[in-house]
Amino acid sequence: MTGSAGTAAATSRLPDLTGWFRRPPPRTPLARLPTPVERAPFLDGPDHQVFVKRDDRTSELYGGGKVRKLEYVLAEVPEGPCTSVGAIGSHHLLALGIFLHEMERNLYSWTFLQEPTSHAVRNLAALVSLQPLVWYVPRRIMLPLAAIDYRFLRRPPEPGAWIPAGASSPAGAFGFFAAACELAAQIDAGVLPAPRTVYVTAGTAGTAAGLVFGLAACRIATHVRLVSAVERPLFNRWIFASVLRRFVRFLRTLDPDPRVRDLTGPGALRALARRGVTWSIDHGQVGRGYARSTEAGLRVVADSARHGLALETTYTGKCAAALAQDVRGRGRFRPPPGPILFWNTHASTDVRRFIVQDWQERLPPALGRWVRRVGGPDLVE
Ligand SMILES: Cc1ncc(COP(=O)(O)O)c(C=O)c1O
């Protein structure tokens, strides 16, 4: 990675979103923004220069894209505990747990298993160290059982405010609308050229929805390549269109001014294209499924680590793998020649500092047994 230019210069040029919306959403400041943009020559292809948006540095406490979402999500829910859902290695649950812990609030988590990589088990160890209440089921499709348990059998002491998976409510997505405006200010300040293609990973797609609309609002004509971390039935163009439409309805409630009103009306999705923003989805990196690592992902994660960029195998590694194949002409998509922006949504924070000695004893018994069976304690070292 090569150094970031002009981060400080861009700070003063962050666009004032209140100018676009007469009722902007409330925000709880958690992130240190703007995040830097750096060159990543090791990802370049013959016709492409790659830049990286370092959202791994959104916060020293715990970075990553989730922090941007939580700024808006936590501002709209009442004080008190929050309830949410994710896999054992979920960055969303961990980020939520860490920031709620800072606020002396509780997390109630509905949690299911994923491939026991050291990264995932470490995240679980950090999560349970924060002492959330956990409703555990072995498989994602069994989550309705966790919901029944939570509602009727093991009810929490007080109800938690519901935060959807990945913090991808429309308010959460707004964090990435604002992020696109931050990027526009950095382009304006000469930190990077306007990217012709943006690579970002997608799971629940709140990140991508906010970004696509933010780029269009700021008139950054570009193609957004969404590299899916999940199987087709869980994310596809119909699901994305419905996430986008829900976000449009949310933008409308903010009372937009005429400069962005075309992005909030019934023809909003067509307005994206009129403003030069297009998108496509790549399922080519999913491999054996959500959170199952792939060879290409492992390779690019190792290569990125050698260049000072910490990725992981569930989301950002798969996204970088798609980019690396595409710029070498071996992928499913030919990005137009020119600058590419890889949006790194993964926190580079070392989560081991959150892990307490007796973390295993804080697991629900069935989850504890699984952790021991897969060699969890060694994976956390
Ligand atoms: C590191 C990382 N990047 C990207 C995503 C995907 O974001 P979204 O769910 O908004 O598509 C996640 C989701 O948990 C994540 O953990």
C-alpha cells in the first residue's frame, strides 16, 4: 500500500448533507472520518490502477464499514438493550456489541454457526467476552427457533430494540450514502481520481444500497461491482432492487431538496442510471457458500496482508479476489480501463484485546461443546 494523500485537506470539504435533506437522520458520532484512500499497486492490472478506501480505519475501538451504519442505526433506536442476529464470526454483532458495551448497554444476539476459521472463532471469543445474552442455534435456517426461544421461553429481562442483520436498515444504509459523499469530497480535493469502477462486497446489501445512491447524489458516474458473499437466493438483483426501493422510501421521509429529489421519487432506480451510476452482481466468488473460504480468497488475503492490508475470507477477501481476476482478464467482468476503487469494509482492529481469559465459560453450553470439538481455544491464540 502506498500512502494516503490529502486526508486532512478533505476533512474540511465533507459535504453538508443537511443542505440536501431538510430532515436529515439523527446520527450518533462513532467514526473518525474521513477514512484515508491509498493506492494498492499490488492489485493493479495492465489497464487499471487500484485505490483502496480504508474503512478498516473508521474507529480505533473497532473499525470497518459497520461503524458507519451504526452511527445512524443507534441514533434511531431507544436507549437500552438491542437485539440482533448473525453468525458466530459476525462483524456486525461484534461491532454492535463493542459500541453498546462502551455505552453500558446490553446486546442480545441470535447466533448460528459458520466455518470455524481462527478469524470467526476469535470474533466469537471477543463477542462473548462482552457478555451479551446469546440465543444459539446450530444452523441459519433454524433461526426461527431462536426467535421463539427469545419471545416465549427465555425472554430477556427487558425487550431489546431490533436491529436487522448486518445493520442494514435504511438508516444503516444512510451511513454509506454519507460515505459516498465523503468520497466525492476526496475526489474533489484530488486525493484520488474519480473511479470508473467501485468494488464492494454485499451480504445484506445495506452498504451497497447507500453507496449506489450516495454516488448518484454526488454525481460520481461509475459502475459498482457488487461481489456477493452469499448464495444467489439470499442476494440477487431482485433482492437488491427491493433494498434500493426501501432506501428510496426512507430518503423521501428526509424531505429532500430539489437537487436530489429525482433520487427519491417513483422513478428513482432509473434516475441512478441517468446520473451515470450502474451496478452488477458477481456470485462467482461465493464458492461452497457463505463464510466458506475459497482458494482465491485465501490467496488474496495472504497477498494483501503482505502489503499491509488486512482482509478476511468471508467478505473482503472474496471481493478482492474478484477484482484481482477481473483486472487480469480472467474474471467474469471486464472493468473499463482506468481507476478502480476497492472499498475495504473490514475492520483491521486486533480483537484479541477484548477477549477475557474465561471466554469459553461464557458460551451457551451447546456452543461451548462445538467450540471445543473444533479446537476453538487453539484457533483463538
Ligand atoms: C467485513 C464486511 N464487509 C461487508 C459486509 C457486507 O455488508 P452488507 O451486509 O451491508 O452487504 C459485512 C457484513 O457483515 C462485513 O462483515
